[in-house]
Amino acid sequence: MGSPARMGLYDKWILPRLTDLAMRNREATRYRSQIVPQACGVVLEIGVGSGLNLPFYGAGVTRLLALDPSEELLRMARKKADAAAFPVEFLAHTSEEIPLDGGCLDTVVTTWTLCTIPDPIKALREMRRVLKPAGTLLFAEHGLAPDANVRTWQERLNPLWQRFTGGCNLNRKMDELIRASGFRIVQLDLAYARGLRPMSYVYSGRAQPESLRTNSAR
């Protein structure tokens, strides 16, 4: 695809803007409007990106911690935070090592983020760690489709797709990743969003941390 210098330029400056444009689509906005308003209390958003979820948080949010490893995307998100009705703190950090104490959050929100995280299991376990025992994980993620012909295309396209989308994967089975990380899914909606099918099978819903006692008995 080019030299390391060109890759660095693409990843740092061009990709954040392409990501922002791509995630403004109507279907992504529809899912945001369904998932994000359910957040309440002290909230952590994983992969806040350019801040497209910010307008959808409701009055039940008392504080938002907005995490993303991209300084450029965080710069874009800060411009939107001024309109928020609650304090927003930005964390330039990866989700595999969340810089927060355990059990301090009421809600974690992740939308179109687990596909890109290099180690999604480790990141989800970190999300579980920082949630209160009665806390909630809210998610809307694209991933592995149920239809064999679509899955075949997802596998074929994935290597090239990753190179141009900052590591996004088309073929992760999101519900299995969430369960394997110590969560119990309490609501799960599965559907193709409008768009090309290899990129548009969406897992959305809510999950809660499994109790330590339940996990130790397995």
C-alpha cells in the first residue's frame, strides 16, 4: 500500500476523516438513536471516535468518559462536547488497558468499535472490570453474518478491508466475543442494516457482567 511514512500519514490524518464521514450514514445513526439513549450514570464510551454518539446521550448521564487511541479523532470529538449537558473527559488510550479503577462505572457503550480493537477479548474483559456488578454494556457492532455466502465474502474481503479501514474486521462473531469475556447478554437484536451485506450484519443490545461466583463455577 506504500511506504511506512505514507501509511503513517494515512492512519493519522486521512483515516480519521474518512471514518467520521463513513459513520455519519443513516443506518449507523438509526442504531445510535436506539442504543446510546439507554446509557445512564457514569458512562464510558469505548472508541468515541469523532463524537458522533454525543448528541444521543440522555438526561440520565451524569458524566461521560470518552476513550479513543486516536488524538485526531479526539480533537474532532472535543468540538462536539461543548454542547453536552454533562461533563465529558477524554482519554487518549487503548481499550485493552482502560485507565480506570474497577467497578466505577454504570454503563459502557461500544458502537462500531469491537471490529477494530486488536484484542477484543482483552478489551471486553477490561470493560467488565470497570463496570459495577449491576452495570450495563450497550453495544451496536457489525460482524460475522449467518448466511454462508455472505460469510464467504467476508473472509475473502477481510485482509484487504483491514488495510484500508484501520484494522476493521468483517468476520468477528460479536455475541460469542461478549459472552466469552464474562458477560451475560440480556438483549440481542440481529439484522442486516441497509448496505452491502458483508459490511452490514449488526449485533445490537445489552449485556451485564456475570457474577464472579458464576464464572468460577464454570
